[in-house]
Amino acid sequence: MKQIFLKLISVLFSGFMCLRVEGICSVEHCTDPTRCVLSGDQRSCKCATGFYSAHCDQSAEIKVMCGRDYMSIRATEEFFLYHKVPLEALHLPNESCHAQREVIRETPYYMFRISKEKYLACGGKPLRKNTTHLLYSLTVQSAPQVIGNIIRDPVIKMEFTCIYPYIRRVSLPFPVLPLSSETVMQVDEMDATIHMLLYADHAFTKSYTSAPTIELRDKVYVEVAVTEPADYFLLRVNDCWATQSPQPNSTKGLLHSLIHNGCVDDKTVSFLSLEGGQSGNNGESSTVRYSFDMFRFTTEPPELYLHCSVQLCELDDLKSCMPSCNAISKREALREYPSQGLLSYGPIRIEMPDQPESSILTTVVLPMAGVWTLGFFITVLISVAKAGSRRIPKTEAH
């Protein structure tokens, strides 16, 4: 329900919704309630919300978007032409705010897109606010088509509302938590919560429940995601790096870069696909997953901290949110973007491989035992030799 409240409260139609529908969608054939709705007296039928044509089999493809600093609503051009509503007849409560025609993927739409600055000027309802949310409401309507002194065609009216969270939350600038890292980024009136978790498996089902200890060369699975509001922003991971210090910008200790300018900066790093076949490319959804091979620094201590800088983009800002990772532009600096944040995770401890047992018995006692054994045999040989030399002269004397 949170997603619905954040994006769209309602799209209401009046006028054309009460048209009598002939043809296939007649009373005796009105069997699909998702497209065709019978009247209360069961004597007529009408197209369900968002459908039109004599068969009620065409969709208006109505879409509402509530962006960071704008609101928009659109429907297919064919929908309005079917109801004989020309582009110039569509307007907001202030008739000077007209619709625009825009072609998206070869489909023409009639669209309204206004900034929050022009909301009141275009006839937006007085801003409603409670302790948790801000509500923006606008009405799209068509001017009556007058013929002589009569009006025959119905008036189209669509009302839509965008609701934005108004709650303010406070988080540490560089949170370092053993289980996860979370930060809150403020985008105008909205607070976006982003977390970073480490997982032990490629399916991202087993997150670490304590400060992880990972062996060298083991795969480390990282997830960075917008948890609230869900599916409202695109997320791009700009840079990820490891340090020996919990402070991401510390000059003490060593540093190793994993991702730079949204692109792989360590040959073991791979961006991973999401569940349900969603793309795993950086900047294409509200979740980014990647993996890398565990390593350690050449100096003590045998642990490290992971840091990632992230950027939020509007859903319709896919092109600028995706990094360009070809050889020419990989190192180009990103344009300044107002919605950026930083997450840190750690410590991550490295499990060092077991060394061969080295005890005093094997390193000192055994070698010394060999020396004493050799000395004992040499002493015996010397004693035997001396005894033999004493016997020889006595034999000669006899």
C-alpha cells in the first residue's frame, strides 16, 4: 500500500464512463468485468476504467508519475480521439496549462507534466498536509465541444493525487554496523532509505548476522537497495572501495577500489541480475547487486571496511543514471547530482589459512635429539677405538 500511496491515489473518470457500449460489449455479452461493467439495472453496460472502443478491448495505458519535483499523467492519443477530444481541448483547472503530445516507443500520448512550482498556478487544489504526508491533487478535464447551442460529446475528467512522505529522520553520516549499513537521503519533501547488506550465497538468501569472517578468494555478495519508498527511484552505485579504517575518507591505512564512476575497477567484480529476471545493470532499478573475491591488505590488521557512494535518479531518468563504462569515458567525472549518499559496512574480518603446526618438539627437540644421538654414536666409536688400541700392545708383548 505504501507504493500506491506514494505514486497514485486515484484516477477518476466521469462523463465517458457512462457511455452506452454497443457491439460485442452489449448486455448479453458483458461477461468480462475487468473490461466491461453492467449497469445496476442490468439494461446497459459501459467500459471499465481505462478501456475503450466498441468492444472495450483497447487500453488507454494511463500512467501517473510523482517525481521529485514534478507530477505527470498521460494516456494514449487514440483514447482521446475515440472520445472526440482534441489535444487543444485538454487542460488543467487553469485553462492556460494545456496538454502536450509526446511519442514514447512509437506510441503517441497526451501528457501533462508540471513542476511543483507551477502546481498552484495551474489550478492545483490547496496543498494538504498532515503530520506524515503532503498531498498534491490536480484535475485534468476537457472543454465541452459546443455545436450551435448544444453539447453532444461527454466531458472527460481525470483527477489524480500525488502523496509524498513528510517524515524527517536522522541518521549517522557514516553508519558502520556489523549487520547492515543504512542511510537516509533527503529528496525535497521525501526521505529515501538505502541499505547495504553482505550475503554468503549467490541467491542472496543468507545475510550475515554478525561481523563476517571470510576466507581469502571466497565470493563476497553485496546488495545496495532503496528500501523505502520501494520502486520509486533508480539507484546507481557510483564508487565502492575498501579501507583499513572505518572512516571512508581516512588517509590512514591502505585503500582498494572495487567500483569507480559506476564501473568495475577490480577484475573480480561482477554486477549480478536480480530475481524475476530483472536487469542487474548498475543504475537500471532500485537495487544493485555485485560480487567480488575476498582479499586482504598487505599490512595489519587482517580486516577491512567497505564503503559505497550512491546516487538516486528519477524513474524516467534511466539514460543519465546508467554509467558509461567504455574505455574512453570510464574515468570521466560524473556531473554533480543533488541526491547522493554514502554507506559503510564493517568490519569484515579475513580468515587466514591455517599454518602448519610449529611446536618446540618439532623445531627444537627433534633436531637436538638427532644431534645427541649422533654424538652418542661418535662417543661409542671413540671408546671402542681406544679400547682396541690398548689391547694391541699387550698382545705384542706376549
